[in-house]
Amino acid sequence: MSTGLVTEWLVSGELDLPLPGRGSTALRWQRLAAMAEVDVTAGRLAEAHADAVAILAELGGPRPEPGQWWGVWAAEAGDAVLSARDDDGAVRLSGTKVWCSGAALCSHALVTAQLPSGERGLFAVDLGAPGVRPLPSTWRNAGMADSDTRSVHFEDAPAVVVGEPGEYLTRPGFWQGGAGVAACWLGGARAVAAPLYARAAADKADAHALAHLGAVDAALACAEATLTAVAGDVDADPENRSGRAELLARRARAVVETAVDEAISRTGRALGPAPLCLDPEHARRVADLSVYVRQSHAERDLERLGVLAGASP
């Protein structure tokens, strides 16, 4: 289902989202949230494609063509290194890239790789080119299973340089993309909480369930308001001249992560095991969102937020 939805969104133009920082960031994030509310895994894959399009526009990379499905593969692991070398003016990638979502689904990807200087470069890759091979899956969790996340091996694979060395992380859009992920988390949280809202609407919720719903509703409203406010800040300062982009994105991610935790925990406590055991769509949403939100680094991210908040005037 997830793969079909992304393909449908690509063909219909629903994935032609406004670029961040150009006056319609709130609309961009609202549409990402709506996609994840329909299907968490599809929303996650759609967000990566939309992020790739934004990165290519920001850094002057090749323009995606109709029908192309892009991923962003930027995770690093000490035991798996992807290296880039210049072969008489042509860039070649060799090594293994981990945590590649859409490994055999995407047609193209933006991939980070280590340069001979030790710096980190960003490259556009046609995944149908010789030398690109997804490795067998080692995924063992039902959550996000349809995202086809696995390692991909590159052997002298041709690539196109995107931006300057290190610019993937230093560009203003990096934190705009990080907040876009949180928008998808919010959509997933709404979907997970939907059975609790439905129970109350059918006048079948006892006092305890209503209390849980009140807490969930407040958390979701807070998350939406925070993302809307941050979207306004992004549009007002797209180049991050204030230096506040990381603070605002991390704050938004923390607030939305709290809403996710509230939705998953309180919906389960209010409704018991039945939805998780008897409703396959709900069970899948919970499993998918539980894995997806772990793109947050939990207390490490909160520590960094505390540092930034403490230094903020």
C-alpha cells in the first residue's frame, strides 16, 4: 500500500510541494502531515523525496524529472564507509551506505560520501546505473517494514556533485528539513489517536478515556501550533541570518515527539489491547510511528536543545 501511494502522489502532482522558506512553508508541512496521516510509511518516503527536491533546488543540483522518485541517504556508520573519488573529472562512489530507505524503490538518491580530504560531500546518483546494488534486508521489525530500508553497495558508481563539501549540513535548509520530518510525525500521531476520538464521538468513552483524549488533544494542538509558528519563522528568515534555525527546528521536533508519545501511550491505555490486536491498520500505524519517531535521538537531542535554549537571548 505504501509504495502505491507514493507512486500515486508522484503521478498526480500531490508531491509537488512548495519549497521551504519561500512563503508557504506551513502549507508544505501541512501536506506532509496529511500524507503521513493516511499512511505513516508512505508519508516518510514522500518526505524524503520532497526533501531531496528542496536540497537540489537549494544547492543547485540537477532538477528532478517527472516520474523520478528520490531518496536522501545521509546516515553514517563506523563499520560502513562510502567514499567518493575523482576519476578524470567524473565522480565515482565505492563502499556501502547504511539505512537507505526506499533502497529498491527509489529511482534516484542524494547520498553523502567521504571525500579524500576527509570532508563529507553530497552526490546525486541514478540508482539504475551500473555499480549500485541493494543488499539483502536485515529488517526484523514490523514497523516501517514497507519502507525497504537496508544497506546499498556502490562499486565505482557514477555520481554528480551537489553543492560544496560539507554544505549538506551547513546550509539553512538542513534544519528546515528536520522540522519537515516532525510534520510527518504529527500526521502519524493524529492517525494513531483517531480511534480514541472515534470512541468519544460515539459516546462510548468513559471518564478515564475522555481524560486521555483531553491530554492527547492538547498535545496535538500544541504540536500543530508550534510547527505553524516555526514555519512562519522559516519564511521570515529563510537564510537563517538570525542563527536560530537549529533551535527552532529542535524545539518543534521535541514538542511533536511529545505529542507522538502521548498519542501512542494514552490511546493504548484508554482503549486497551483490542485495537492493537484486532485492527490491522491501527496496529500498523502504531508500529510504523514507533520506529519512525526514533529518528529523534531522545535525550541527546533534548540536551542539545537545552544548550541552545540556554544560550538564546
